[in-house]
Amino acid sequence: GAGLSNLASLALSRGWLVTGSDVKDGPRLDRLREAGALVAIGHAERNVLGSGLVQQQGRPSGSGTAECTLPDAIVISSAVSADNVEVRSALKYNIPLYKRGAWLGRVTKGHDAVAMAGTHGKTTTSAMMALVLERCYGSVTAIVGGEVGQFSRPREPRQDRDKEEEGETVFDDERDNSGWAEGEAGASGVPAAAVGTGSLIGSSNWFVLEADEYDRAFLDLQPKFAMVTNVELDHLDIYETEEDLLAAFDEFVDRVAPEGCLVVCGDDPGCVSLA
């Protein structure tokens, strides 16, 4: 899915060996394969052990390090059930198991994290914030839950006139936004360049992320800055009452660093109750 594929892209950019599996193929997985990930279609214990991943990549047995090495950690989405065969395998082999929110909390530790929360609009505002910060500071890392066309365009370093004396590198964002370059079809049959991506990989300390209230995932974050767009009762499988939901958002805003900043929408009654 979008959430974990973007985290996989971040891990690959940091030089980590990344393996994974999904129930069906698609352009997101093609992009990960091109970046070096070993990806299997379908869930099985052999994927955790590595042998199934090596075979699906068309490599001979014994040719990949993933075949003989258990992963250091397994990250799953909230949609994966406890009886999933790969979850059971992680427990069987004592492999640390993290949900997406907990892993985001780990990878953003030490960064100037900007967490965008709210019942509606998280993906849009996260993408907008990432592009604004990139324009201002030249480089930013971002993980959002959707596909953003502007994230897919190549970043071409240029020298900004206002910052020329400081020698600071920024990135040219003044190009056609109408679509993406054509590319060859991957294993899924769809060109990977035909869709956007939900991740930006930057070199600065800025890290923009979508703070999801589902499964209380945002309570694993400790952002320096946070924004809440709106608060309405949702995810009734997680929150039984509006009070329960508001209590979770209260706990989230309490996790914002004391030296940081919280921005909420003053037109939204749910947000006003948090201020």
C-alpha cells in the first residue's frame, strides 16, 4: 500500500536492504524493485525467511543475502491482521514487529518533524507543507499517504539569487505540472512513472509526515511541529465515542515538543476544543 511503500523508499534511500510482500502487484512495487527492493506477491513464511523473495526476483537459490538472513525488523500496516502468516512468522522467529505509526516514530526521531493531523485533509496539507518547505529550505523529507505528482518530478539543483552569497542549494520547482514522463512498464504491466509517489527524500533535518489517527497511530509520534485540520467522529471501529476520539487528539497535541509549535483550525469546533 501507499503507506508502507513510501517507508520502504525511505529505507532504500538510507542504504538498507528492503524486502516485502503485498497481495497484488502494481506500479508502486515496480518502483521499489527498480530501487533495489525484493518484493513478493502473496504472503508466506518463506518471504520472511527470504527464499520466496529471491525466487520471485528470478535469482538462483543462494544468490541473495535476504535468503539466509532474518530481517532486523518487520513493519506492517494496521490493515494486517494478527493471524497473518508473516506476522505469525515474525513472532515465531522473534523478529521485532512494528506497526506503521511506531516505525514512523522511530525514523523521525531526532528530526524537525512536522506532523499533519486531522480527520480530513491530512494528505493534501502534508503534500503542500512539504513542497513549501522544500521551496524555502531546498531539501525536505516527507512521507504522505497518497500519490503526489510534484513529488515525482526530478529535483534539479539551482542557485537561488537571494541565497547565492550563502552558497545554499535549492531545487527548481518551476516546471510543467500536467503529468509525468513516460516510462517502460514494470512487472505489474503499468509504467511506474505513470503515477505519483508519496515520499520525498531530502538531506535537511525537516521531515513532514501524515499523522494518522486510525488505530491511534499518531500517538507513537513526537513531532516538533504539528497541525490539526479538523476533528470529527470517524473510525468507529477504533473510537466508540466522540469523547474517545477527542481524548486521542488531546494526547497527540500533548506530544508536540515544548519548544515547537501547534497550529489548529480556528473554524473547526473539534480543533478549538484542543487549543
